[in-house]
Amino acid sequence: MTIESLSRGERLHPIQESFLKPGALQCGFCTPGMILGAYALLIRTPHPSRAEIIQGMDDNLCRCGSHTRIVDAIQEAEAARRGVRRQ
């Protein structure tokens, strides 16, 4: 699976969109790994807690320091998948 295979034509996958909203993207170096890691995490753990997200993404490094926004993006994607709007 690749980052490109998540989208459908011009339509981004919800997890890709969630990374755009909170500004979880910075330099873009870690982005494909973060998004695919988050995708796999949400398949393994459909409703992860914040602690489970942090633990599940622990092997992915972001040199820009966007970890908090990345966790927020994953929570946003999980909520969107359930049809819940996060504040």
C-alpha cells in the first residue's frame, strides 16, 4: 500500500484530509509513514484512546515536532469515521 493508493482519484482519504486540517503536515518527510501508520493503527484499534495512538505511532519520528498535531489528526480521522464531529 502507498500513500497515493489511499485516495480515490482527486478525493483524499479521510485520514489524509485529517492531516491537513490541524496542520499535522510540516516538511512532509514523515507524512507518508505517519498517514499509513495511522491507517494501520485505526484498522488494528478502531477506537483508540489518545494514549493508544501515542503508543501506536511511537516508531514514527517527526523531526519538525508535529507529534501533538499528528495525534490530533488521527483522533479527528477516527471521529470522522464514526460520524462524530470533534471540537
